[in-house]
Amino acid sequence: MPLSATAFFIIKLLILFGVVYLIIKNIKVIALVIAALFLFFALQNVFGYNAVDVLTQIFTFPTN
């Protein structure tokens, strides 16, 4: 028995409100992560590192 359009709409709406709730609930953590990334990129001239190279090195998986 396939889902009706109304049931599908209600499920999509619940998922949307769930995502919005999680974003609002964790807004402090999200703000801290954004601030840390901003400082990481802003201070690369002060400390003499290349932020993109550092992130590439961190998130590159070694291959054999």
C-alpha cells in the first residue's frame, strides 16, 4: 500500500522541523565551530601557515 500524498507531506514536514530543531538546539556549538574556522583562516598570515594545505593534509586518506 503506497503512501498517500498527505502522509508523505507530513513525513517531510516532520523531518524539516526536526532538522530546524536540532540546528536551534545546537546553535552555540555551531557558532563555536564557525568562529574556530574563521580564526583558523584569519590567523594563517600571523602564524605563517597555509590553511587550505593544512585541511587538505588532515582530510586526505593515505593510499597504498
